[in-house]
Amino acid sequence: MLTLKIKEGDLSVLMYEKYLYPCLLVQKRMEVIHLRALTNLTNQQIAQVAGVHPDTVTDYVRCYNQQGLAGLKVVGYRGPTSSLDEHQVSLQESFQQQPPVSSNQALARIKELTGIERSPTQVRTWMKKIGMKYRKTGQVPAKADPAQQQKWLSDSFTPIMQQVKEGKAHLLFMDSAHLVMGVFLCCLWSFSRLFIRSASARKRLNVLGAVNAVSKQITFLTNTTYITAQTVVEFLGQLRQQYPHLPLYIVLDNARYQHCQLVKQTAENLAIHLLFLPAYSPNLNIIERLWKWLKKTCLYARFYEDFPSFSTAIEQTLRQANTSHQKELESLLTLNFQLFDKSVIHPV
């Protein structure tokens, strides 16, 4: 019988992974080696316990002796192949240049380029096999400048964030949302298509908000008219009262009512430093994610009888955000920013 040369430290790994390794075949190999290492059972007895042939036990021992645990984890079978695999390079290049909108469009392209006909189900399976997924497209402002965004992050944001980490300053992200009372449609898991009643009124609740970059604490102010420079001035005073001591930096976009002299002068009087984003850079303002979360939480597929109930739902959700939803916000409002370079922007 072939001698097993067990390595120091491998027993604990075998004990753990023979139950939890994602591949069942590898689990079985681990179990065989573990039994050989800790018992005096013969290959025949181990084969009965593991449900394999005695010669397979010998093969697993030989594999372990030669390649260790890494060898046991190699799975050699490949499964059935497709005739489309021979055309993978050309098809992949075509799909990268012009992604198909549907599996029917993909199968028409495949037939045009290769002459091979497949059903939509087979085409979907093959596209998943080569790494494609049915993904929702995103949008990026056409005038966004990735180089300017990267420069802003390195030259302006990073030094200030370093002060914040050292406890020498506060950093907030500020923006406004204009929520019109009406139906907010969304996707739902349902047995049939659902229809949501839509309010006939077109009243709007304006929310001017700020999110603390570290604690994710939300501060907001609402009105039903307009967000103006005077509204921003009032909100800056509210923020300074909430953060009275350390230097206060606020990241905000280039809306005209925020860029005016009144706002800049007020910020200077309150010792608040306004950190304006590069033009067309909503991806660098984490509060944009808060607005999306707010709509998903209390507005999607919801009908409110009147404007007061609509406004109350929004304000109550924001007030409870840092208690009922704090863990979710900490995961959502991270300082990881999506940067749009040529590799992720579709040219068409």
C-alpha cells in the first residue's frame, strides 16, 4: 500500500475543507486523505466509507504526495463543448464593439458571422459561459472629464480626507433633491404586472441635505418652493451649529445658487470651506447615492393620497436613516468612487 506523506499543518486544512470546499469532488478527495492520515483503515475500507474505488484512493494519495493540497483541488473535467467555441474570438470582439440588446439579436449576429443557428436559450447559456451577463446600462455625463476628476481626488479631496482621519476637520457632502409627488415606477418580483396609482397633483418637495463622510450622519432642510442661494445660506448656518468647533469642509456641485457670491461670503464668515466638484461629476458626490436610496425606500411603487403624507414619508425616512438604516448607509455611502475612463464608456 502506497505510503501517505502528510505535511505539517495540512491536517487542519483537510478537516475544514473536506466539508466546506465548494467542489464536491475535491471534498471527497480531502476526506480520503484525511482518513488515510488519521486512521489505520485499508484502502478498501476507506473506499467503502468514501464511496470510491480502492484504486481511486491510491490515485488520491499519489496526487497528494506529488502535488500537495493544490493537486487535490485541480478538477480536470471540462464538460461538453460548443461549436461556437471555435468562433469565440471573433464573436467576443463583435459583442464588445456592439453589445446585443437581446438574445434574439445575439443569435442573429451569430448566424450572420458563423452560419451557426442556435436557440435563444442556447445563446444565453453560451454568452454566460464566456463571461457575459445581462446588465443594465449606466449613464455618465457626456462632458465629464475623467482626468479632471482624478486630479480633484488627488489634489483636493485626499489631503482634506487625511485631516478628517486625524480628527482635525469635518467633511460633508451636500446636494439637493427635488421630489415631485407622483408615481415612482420600479421593478418588482411579482406574479403578474402591477399598476400603481399615480397622484394627479404635481407638488414638489425640495430637500437640501448633507452627509458626513465618516459618520454618515444626515442633516437636511426641506421646502416646497425653490432651493435658492438664501436657502443654502440658511443651511450653512445649520451645519455650522451642528459642527461648531473643527474646520468644516463641504463638497458640493456647481449649481448657480451655490456658486454665487452670497453663499461664498457666508461660508467664509462661518469658517466653512466649500470644495466644488469638477463640472459634471455627480459620481464624486456620495449624497447622490442617498437620494437613490431614499426613493427606493419610501417612494418606489408607493401611492400617497395627499402631499402632506408624501412629504411626511420622505422626512420620516431621512430622520430614521441614522438609526434604523445606519448599517445599510455605512455600506452604501463609502468613499469608493466610480471613475469613468474609456474602458467602461461605450463609444456608440
